[in-house]
Amino acid sequence: MAAESIVAQLLTPEGRADPYPLYERAHALGPAVPAGDGLLLVSGYDACRQALRSPGLGADINLVTWGADIAVHPSLALLSRSLLVANPPHHGRLRSPMSQVFTARRMAALEAGIAGITDALLDTLAEAGSTPVDFMDAFAFPLPAHVICDLLGVPVEDRHRFRGYAADLMATLELLADPSGLEAADRAALEVHRYFTELADKRRAEPRDDLVTAMVTARDEGVLHDDEELVANLASLLLAGFETTTYLLGNGLQLLFEHPATMAGLRAGTVPVQGFVEEVLRHDSPVQVSNRAVLTDGVRVGGVPVPVGSHVVLLLGAANRDPARYEDPDRFDPHRQDIQPLSFGGGAHHCLGAMLARLEAATAFSRLLARFPALRPAPGDGPARRDRLVLRGHQSLPVVLT
């Protein structure tokens, strides 16, 4: 199967629902292969890792917008001013005020707070008794949402609205997105822009010890160039801060249902929770695809020369199951040695919240399984995944707790 055909099939509902057979076919073609229209399709682990770290490659908003007029779409305009698609020298400038919060010391200090939020959510879950409850709505979304909102300083009463905004806005990150289908994303972008503009004004008048205040200070000191940069990066911090972790929790629980011995091992302590989380990230990553643009001459990816202006599609989900990197890569095994998933990217664009996501997931699964020994899938309709390729996760995951 030609690489062009693999790309086309990945963009179908069937390909998005289960991309892994297509990843196998991509591996058979080689670690990096041309896919027409100036695209290079990269599925090999080493090739993806090299590309993520290459200074000759940068974030690629053009592969998302694909020629759309950014000024016409508020969602694309918001994305275009954010850290997610910034390249040097702007990337380092935008990342600097945020990186001061996501340090190892700060993450360690958050551990007790995350445990407290987790236990409070589990108390609420327990009220459902034997009545089926949607794990995504009741736990997987609110846990990371509360954590990142606490860091930002978003009031508790405002947090519920952001799951819908995030689901709509994340359409802008889809590979070769159709701009005609961005109406919901544009509406969400306008609401998020209005919200953070107002919140930034409040923090400017009444500063607090939170990330919004730190970003406002960076704007007032000239690190951020204008209010549009301020708002766009506050929005990206919030949405990226919980959307991927939400999917990590849902994907992990579904894998536990499919592998009851692993669930028993986590409860007994024979399966390390950190190893389990890393294997979830490898086996069914919340982030399946990343895009890069070739910025300089002389770039090679996986041994293939790529000219300036080319678009590089990094199939992170395929790289995480590369048979050249992992033995029996389709087997879920939390006891694997040297698991190093590429799910959080790499290089300059390595996810700021990677440590936080891992901490949240390890805390959540340890306490969830200890609290509910009879946790199981709800009878009837099974889980439903979102119709997305780049971000892979569940829309709903019904469970019974007792």
C-alpha cells in the first residue's frame, strides 16, 4: 500500500477509529516515506525521535489550515498565536514564563493536592453505587481540569464549561483539517478569548499567585508582545493541560478492562503504576500524530532528504509500536523495560505538562483501583471514542463501581 493511500485511509472514520493496522502497513514501507503533495510520512521510532529534536524542523500550522484564511477563522487565529505552533525565536520567548511553573520541584509539591482532588472526585463517584456512571464525565475530565485550573487560577465555578470548548477547539489540530468544518471551533474560540481577556484584566487589577498573573506580568513586561499572544497562550495552556490527560485516563482504564491481570497486579502491587502509565502512553497514546515543517536546507529524516517547505507527518502512535524498537509491539505489557514513548513529543516542543500528566495518571489509577475493587464496565452500550486522529480518546466510558 502506497503512503498516499495510508494517509487517505487514516483520515476516514474507520482509520481514525483504529489506526493501528494502517501503522503496521506504514512500517512495512520504511521508517520515512514520501506521501505526495510535499508530505513525508514518518512511522519509525528512531526517525520520529530524530525529527522531533531536529533544529531544521519546526511546528507546522500550515498542515492543519491547509491554505485557509486564518483571519476568517477565530479558532485558527487563536492557534496561530500560541506556543503550540510557534518556532524560534518566538517559541522560547513564549515558553519561558510558562516553564517556570512546570518544574520538577513544583510538580512534586502538587502531589498532595492532586491526591486530594482525586479523593474528592472518588467520593462523588461512590454516590453512584451500582448505577452506571460515565467515567469520562465524572472523573477523567474533572481531575486534570481542576489541576490545571488551580495552577492557572481559573475559578471553580467556571471550570465545567471548558470540556465542550476543548472538544470543539481541538478540531483545529487535526491533520489536513477541513476549514469549512470549523464553525463550532470558531464559536468556542470566541468564548475562550472573551473569558481569558476578562480574567487577565481581573488579575492585572488584583494579582494572585497563579499562572494567569504570571502571564499577565510577562505581557506587561514585554515578554509577550500583545494581548492576543497573552490570551492565545492562556487558552492553549488550559486546553492542552487537561485534554490529553483526560484521554490518557480513559485509554488506561479501557486497557485495564481488557487486561484484568494487569488490574489485579496494580491492586496487589506486583505491577508498578509508573510502568503501567508508560505502557498506556506507548500502546494507546492520547497524541497520535504531530506535524513538522522543514525550515532549513539539508534536512534528512529517516535517511530521506526533505526540501525546505515540505510537511512532515510524524505518526507517534506508529513509532510507539515500531517493531524495530519494541519486541511484540502490539502486546500490552506494563513490565516492559526501557519504555520511552514519544507521546509527549520531543526537542523544543516537548510537552510542558508531561511530568504533571504522569503524576495525575499514577495518582488517579492507584487511588481509583484501591477505592473500587469491583470496578467494571457497565453492561449495555460499550465505550465510544471521539472521531479524531491526532488526539485519540473516549467520548464516553460507562462503568459500574460497586
